[in-house]
Amino acid sequence: MATPVLDKVEADSAASPYITVTFRIRRFNPEISDEAQWQDFQIEIDPKERVLDGLHKIKWDVDGSLTFRRSCAHGICGSDAMRINGKNRLACKTLIKDINPEKPITVEAIKGLTVLKDLVVDMEPFFQAYRDVMPFLITKGNEPTRERLQSAEDRERFDDTTKCILCAACTSSCPVFWNDGQYFGPAAIVNAHRFIFDSRDEAGEQRLEILNDKDGVWRCRTTFNCTDACPRGIEVTKAIQEVKRALITRRY
Ligand code: FES
């Protein structure tokens, strides 16, 4: 007859939530090879955990050379965008159980930006496009003596585009950006939208002219990849369309 202690051990192991999952990660280390290659890692993980947790297990317990960015681990900082099973997602917001853990989970760097190592890309071109649209409030005249007021309706006009966390999931899912890194890309346009439609801002015309460039908003082919990829649920394609319309009508 089993002792109560053994009963407990057996019950605990029967209730174990852990499953074996294969992470198939596209590795690249320019100090070792010019070619990237896929590497499989098998780990035990609770399917209610996230892809980021799996990457941590690999890095901390199996291969410390695995390189990726992450900071907040809660969908705020935008640093861990990557292609998971062929789709841009935040590793910290993607549950293992939601991406069919019975098959290998593929993880690779986002596309269209130079891979520096493993899952880390050079974000500088992305941030340069962001800086180019002047993502800050611009006003004329003297500093006011009290805060600039705005109606709830005026605030609502650009509410959606304030949610951007600059993860680059949208821009690096855009086929135009893949083929021509000169395109401003969805994230820069979203951040221009956030100020163009802000009733307190006075540089809308300047931003529209910046995006009227040959590498600007007209390069968008309305594929909706960006909207699908946004982890914040921003209607990215709609924002781009609104900027295009503002360029034609000069009303915003
Ligand atoms: S780690 Fe900050 S958004 Fe995922």
C-alpha cells in the first residue's frame, strides 16, 4: 500500500502542467559564420507560459549565448518583437498554448532590418524614420501660462495612435519595407498621425510634406500586414489612409 507521502508525489506528477516543446530558433553569429542556421532546443514548459519564458529557459539553462532583447516582459517596452511561427509578435505576449506547441515553434528576427546576432536587429534605420517625422508637440508663439486645453472629441481623434510602443512589428511586417529600407514604414507614419491630428500641434503641414516624399506615405500598398502585426491593436492601415487623405484635402 502506498504511503501518504508517495500518494502526494504521484498526484503531483500526474497533475504536472509541463509539456515538452521544441523551439526552432534561427541563430546568427557573425563571429562564427556569415550564414544563419536553425537550431532546435527541447524544453519542458507549462503551455500557459509565454514564448519569452521559453527563451529565458534556453538562455539561462541550456545555451547562454542565445541573444535577444527584452526589458519589461509585460508588453510595454516593445523590445522583444520577433517572428514567431512566421508572424510578428511580442514574445512576452505570446502564450505557448496559443501557437500549437505540438509542432516546433519557429523563432527568428524581424525582417527588413540587419540582423546583428540571433534575434537582435539593428533598429537605427527604424528610429531614424521615427525621428524624421518629428514625434513631439510643435507650437508657435510664447509659452502659455497654463496647460493647453483640448476637448474630449479632439483627444479622441488621435487616441489610437498614442498606443504605439515602437516595437517595429508593423514596419518589419511590411513587404514594401522588406524590399526597400528607404520607406518610412508604418510606425513612423503612425507617430506622425499622432501629432498631425492633435489640435494643439501646429506643424501638421510640415509633417505632411515630409510624408509626401517618394519614400513616404504613398509607398503603402494597403496590405494590412501592419494592422495584423500590431500587438497594441492599433488600426495602422487606417491611420496611414487618414494621413493620405489629409495630404489630398489638407484637412486634419
Ligand atoms: S519585453 Fe517589453 S514589450 Fe515585451
